[in-house]
Amino acid sequence: DGIRDVAVTGVQTCALPIYPLIVKPQFGDGSDEIGKHSLVLTPRELKLRVKAIRARLKEPVLCEEFIPGRDIYVGIIGNEPRVLAPTEMVVGSKKASAPKFATYRVKNDGAYRTKWRVRYSLAKLPSRVMKQVRDYGNKVFRALHLRDYARLDFRLTDEGRLVFIEANPNSDLTPHTLGQNLCFVGIDYHKLIPLIVETARKRYRSKRHF
């Protein structure tokens, strides 16, 4: 299970799978340039979105198959690695115009989150899915040669399919990311940075510079 990504340098080269799609800069960070118009439903909307991004940033554009479902975030610590309990982004408003995914405003605008009743909480998942979270988290961390810590983003469909979306190898370490102490669940914030540093030191001493 997963998402097929296609990086394009212009609209003429864009041969893509089924709509809807999420369109975003290939080298963006923190949901830069991701808003409600990033979700495109037709080839015309795709063409307009690609042109708009490239006019501003002059960089390749990443088009991903949009997976409807629950946003699940998983912190990982250590190079063994240790997969932590998952967190979920919950949008309380059920209005049609409520955010359907984590946009730049969702992440950075507190008033916007309040308007749509966006909150983060520990994800309540069936045991089968929890096992998949641990298994996928471990495999993704190793397959992508991540180091020391990371955050993985998944979507859980209504049919119960867990889909890996992306890895964040240098995820935000501020204390209120995803809510108070919910990015790296079970680790006190004041111990988090020292733990990451010590993990990196151990890796360096063992010459595991992967």
C-alpha cells in the first residue's frame, strides 16, 4: 500500500493516476504552498495549480494521489528503531468547507484551527492497525535510511487500509507540535533533545554513519 508520486517540471510532462490529487512543491517544508486549492479534481485544475506554484517558486512540483481518511502521525526514536504511539489530527467541524488535510493554515494559524475545531489526540486504532503502524514504521525508517529520530505520516481509510504518505527526517521539535507532547508520545519534552543527541552520539561511536 502506498502512494505513487510523480515529480513534474511543467504541465506538459504530467501523466498521472486517478484524481483527486494533492499538488505541492517538491522541496517545500512545513506545508508551504499547501492550501485548499492544493486538492485538484480535474486536469484543468491540475494545470492551473502547477502553473501557479511554478510561477512563484520555479521548482518541480509533486503530485500525489489523495487518500481520503484519518491523518495519523507516528514519532520514531533511535536507530533500532522505537516506534511510538500514534497521534491523530481531528477536525471537529463537519461542514463541507472544513479542511480535509493538514494545510499551512492548519499548522500555523491558531484562529483557523479554532474556527474548524482542529485538535490533536492519541489515535484510537484497532489492534490490527496498531500492529501495522509498528511494522510499517520500522520498515520505512530502515528503507529510507533515516537516522536518530523521525516522524512518519499515514492515512487510514474508511476501509481500514493504512497508507504511508511521507517521512519527516527533521520534523518540528517544538513542544506544541501536534499539541502538547503529542509528536513523540511518552517522552517528556525536556528529555527529548538530550535523547536524540545521545542517540546520534551512539551511532557515531559505532560508526553507523548511514
